Amino acid sequence: MPEYKVEQLPSPLNVLGEGPHWCGERQSLYYNDIYGGTIHRYDYADNKTYTATVDGYLVIAFIIPVKSSQTEFIIGTGKKVTLIEWDGIAPEAKFVKTVGEVELDLPDNRFNDAKVDPKGRFYGGTMRLEEKGDIFEARLGSFYRYDPQLGKFVVLKTQIGVSNGLCWNAEGTLLYYIDSCDLDVKEYHVDENGDLSNERVVTNFRMNGNRPDFVPDGMTIDADGFLYVATFGGSVVYKIDPSDGKTVLEIKLPAEQVTSVAFGGPSLDILFVTTAAKEFKTPQPPPAGALFKVTGLGAKGVPMHSVDLN
């Protein structure tokens, strides 16, 4: 088993840290604080985190760089995907335009996790707002991809509880996806259009049919095809073999609410981990909410992709 090492990085303690995206071109990790209303850039060379607010938006679900731009990003604001401009240093980012909006008839929903596939296509999903009740009580979310040629969102799945972790194999032919309320990881075949088929449950986190003390949250994949699943409430990232669904490694974190993961660093061999300080019942003590890095895993990730809006 690898002798991994977990280290806290210089960063704010986030209310609900999420959405880590490693940009190899900028050697930076971008991520966000959903309920802190901020976006962050961890500069690997400087070992420093820069933070910005965005034109008064109080809830930011994700941040993803835009292809062929050094300063443009899309973020999730409510049920909208919003284009912003940020130099990665200034304390404020600027609103550019609304890219699109979903679920106009569902005022209590918001976007949650989102990522981009190897072809530059945006995928993201929604959930009911946490303050509206137990997340297991309602399945009002949907899972989408955005078609820039049509200028609209294409519905891929409905009746989602909490649309969460997603990642693709290196070829982009398989999507792994988490609805936190299903307490499992599913695999889908991806066709040329980006549509999904052949649903398969990779692993189920229920214990003897019962709910565990955590929910699966964000997820990433390494170059060998192993999945890394963050556990909100579990203090662990599980490394899972999707061929048989078995856990091959438990990466333990000094924070209970582990929200998401992404490989980065110059050699893509550092696992960055976001966490949350706020649980919706009781606040968590430091270092909850910090950004961590895990080294010594003996694994490398696959490159993450910027979104192609053209």
C-alpha cells in the first residue's frame, strides 16, 4: 500500500469548498466556496491562494476555465451558468454574461457539481436547496449537458436528488456519475453526441442495506482508471476499482466533510482535496474547510478540460 501524506495548504477555511479544477496551462487549481460566495486560485509555484467575489453573487456552485482564454470562466449561479472575467489575482471578478439557465419552474433548485468532458462539453446537474429540507426527501434535480451550437441545455437524467461527482475515462467514452442520494457510483457509455446509455452501478456505499454515515460527493479518476470518491461526513476519500467496485485504498483526511478531489501538480500526481466547515446542523472545527494535498499515492491523474462555448 502507498505511504501517502496529507498536508493542509495555505487557503481560506471554506464554508462549503467544492469544484477543484486543475489547469495545467496556468499550473493552478481553481475551486470555489459554494456558500461563501467566493472563487479561488491556488498557485502551485507560489504556494498561495488568491480569492475573489463575483459581482455580489452569494452562492457559486462551480468554476471552470473557458477554452482559449486566460481570464474567462464559467460559474454556477443559482440555476444559471454565468460567464465571468478574472485575472486570478484581483479580489473581484466581473460578470460578462449569462450563458444559459435551466428549471425556470423550480425556484428552490440550484446547480451543484459540473465538469467538462475531453471534447470540451459542459455537463452539470441540479439539486433542491439544502435549507428546504432533507436532501433525501425530494428528487427535483436533473443532469444536463450544454450544446453550444443549439444554445441550450440537453436533459440527460431526471429525478436526481443531489447531482454530484462526475469524471470520464481518458478516451471520454465512459462517464462515472454520482447522485449523492443514490449512495452509489454509476457508469454510462457516452456516444458521439455526448448522450448516455448502458447504466451500470459500479459500487454501492450502503452497509447491509442501510445508509452509511456519509454521502458520496465529488469524484475524479486516475490514468489507470481508478476512481477517487470524496465522502461528505466520512473523513475519507475512497479509491475504487470500477471493474469490480472494490475499495483498494482509504485516504483519511483531518476533516469530516470531504467534498471533492482533483489530480494536479506539474506531473498530475498530487491529489487536491476540498472540504467544508459548515454542516447544516453543527459547524465543524478547523481544519474543516481547508484545501489539502495528498502526495505519495503512486498514481497520476488525467488532464482536466476547459469548456468550449463555441
